[in-house]
Amino acid sequence: MGNIITNTNERASNEQPNKDLIPWWLFLNVLALDAPIVAIVWQHFLAENFKIEISITETASLFFTVWFIYLLDHFFDSRKEFYITQRHLFVARNQKTTIAMITFTFTTSICLCFSLSKSLILGGLILASLICFYLLLVHTSIANIKLKNNCKELLVGIGFGAGVALPVIISNIELKTWLPSVSLFCLLCWLNCRLIDAWESNRSSFSKTDLMLILFIFYLMLICLKPILFASAISFGCLILINKFAGSKNTEISRVLADVSLLSPLIFWIYP
């Protein structure tokens, strides 16, 4: 998510990525654009399956909000002065550009909010407060709080998934109808984060909690909508294959492929 989602904040490392030119296939990740792309693809996929109309404004608002959050997260990472990935190095070497992008995405997000429904704004504010609390926990030393292993990735997955599915969550659709599908997407986002964290920290083994959550993914696949089941199964299979054959051998390629694997709904639009 992109990245889907960035989760290397608390690991210091003396190793730095290659300072040569950034390869073209890494630009979306370095600019934090992969997460918002995944977000809008799944927003429309979920809305399509639950028969909900999504306006251009809602799509744009989600895109710029997710982009802002990830840019801000990368910026905070770079301030810790350890650069284990190209995205950390890019932000550290282009801080003025990054601050300009953060300002632009934040301003655009606020402006777009005025065109959203009151219920969507309220849901967004609640979610935004939780995300701000998460960022404080991760990027500050308040009370020396340290999130337990897997907790951070799970929070990111839930926050990202809930934000993407917010139009579905606030709709009149019954909870029991949308909850399995939305929960499944949240756990896919968690797995994406969890594997990326494992690759970048060279911790390849799964914990008991990981295995329980993976089993829960299989359970949710049995009770969610069929199109979401197929898309999730494709993404899940791709993530497992990437973990087996690439993983920590080349973390940058693995990260990009992990984010691409979450674009599985595109298959249903290309081959309806």
C-alpha cells in the first residue's frame, strides 16, 4: 500500500542504499505515489461491488490524503538520519521538494474536503485523528511507548483499509454485508506491510500472531463477495510468491512487486 505502506521507522541501520540514479521503476515508490494508486483502485473496486457511487471529488480527496500521509511519514523517517531505502535517501537529499509536496497535498486535501458529504467528512475526521495518534506513537518518544511486533503493521493495514472503504462503511449497507470484505482488504494491507518489514529487517519467519491472521484471511475469503475473494486470492498468492522467490534478496524490487500485487482488481476491468 505501498508501499503499500511504510513501516521501517524504528530500525536504525548503518547501511545506505546506492546513491546512483534512481531506476525508473522505483519512482512511484520513492515519490510515495504507489499507496494512493492502490487506494483509488480498491476504492472503486469496493464501491462497484457494493453498488455505491463514487464521485471524482471523493477519489481525488482519497488520493491526495493518502499521498500526504505517506509523504509526511517518509519525511519523519528521513529526520532520523538512517537511510535503508531509496525513498529515505531521496527525501533526505530533497527536503525542500518534499516539504513543497507535503504542503501541496495537504492544501489540496483540505480544499477537496469542502465538496464532500457531511457523513464522509465526519468519518474522515475520526479516521484522521486515529492516524495522527498512530504517527505520534511511531515518530515521537512520548512516554517511551513502543508498539509491539506486528501491532504497527496491523494498525497501518486497518487504517489504510478503513480509509479506502470509508464510502462503504458510512453507507446504509448492513455491517454484516460489508465487514468481511473490508476486513479482508485490511488484512491484505497488513500482510503487505508485514512482509516488507520482514524483508527490510531480514526477519523472514512468521510469528504465531502472523499465522493466526493469515488463517483469518482464508476464513474471510470464504464469506466475502466473490469478486473480492478472487482479487484478494490473486494478491495473497502474489505476495507469498514474492516472499519465497525475492523477499530480502532485493528489497526494492520486492517492495515494488508487493505493491503491484495489490492492484489485482485491475484484472477485472481489463478482462471483464
